[in-house]
Amino acid sequence: MSIIRDLFRHLDWANQTMLDALRQQEVGGKPLILFSHLLHAERVWLARLEGTDSSRLAIWSDVEISYCAELMERNARDFAALLDDPAASDPARVVAYANSRGTTFTNTVGDILTHVALHGQYHRGQINARLREDGHNPVNVDYITFRR
């Protein structure tokens, strides 16, 4: 699980770095919507990992930066608690869940946690592309930068 823990330490750092940049540059619009989406998706996956219904949780939402900050902190705290629970974070544990359309799936905790980390990085890349397009400064959230 150490690579998963490293990925989630990176996720927390990258989210905080992105939040700080969006605040500093006073960015809203599509970059903020994408940031909100990746945070909402983290919350959906947490619900699925906990075995609770995620079907009514927002995935796309136009929210304020202050809400993103609160959601980011809540997600970080809840993922840390999950990772500290050996049974809940067992990478081989199988989780059954339904997507927003009601289709059921099963995946291992290891697969889900890897997906969450990669999903966030994908959208942070989209945010950076949009920041550049809109004349703002992109944010280096590369894993190697985090490790340095």
C-alpha cells in the first residue's frame, strides 16, 4: 500500500497547490468547474468504498472556491482515515457499487484508489491547459515535483 499512500500524499499536495493557484489568480469558470468535478468525484468514490449510495451525489457542479476548499479538506481527511484502516484499505477487497446510471460494477480497492489518484491528475492537466488558454499561469503538479 505504500505506493497508494504516496499517490494520495501527492493527490493532497496537488489539490492544495491547484487550489492556491486558482485563488491567487482569481480564476473561475471552466477551470473551477473542473476542479470542483475532481473533488466531487473523490467524494463519490469515498461513498462507494464505504458501501453507501453515491447515486445522488453531484459529479459536476458550479461552486465557489471556498466550497472546493472545504470539500478538499474533507476528502483528504476521509481518505486518510480509510488508508489507516487495514480492512477498509485492503487493496484486494472487492467493492460492489452502481454508477450514476444504475449500472453495477465490482472493482478492488486497489483499482479504485489508483483510479482516484489518476483521475484527479487527468483533470488537473485539463485545468492547466485551460489556465494557459485563458492567459493564466499553469501549475506544476507533477508527481516528481512533489517528490523533490
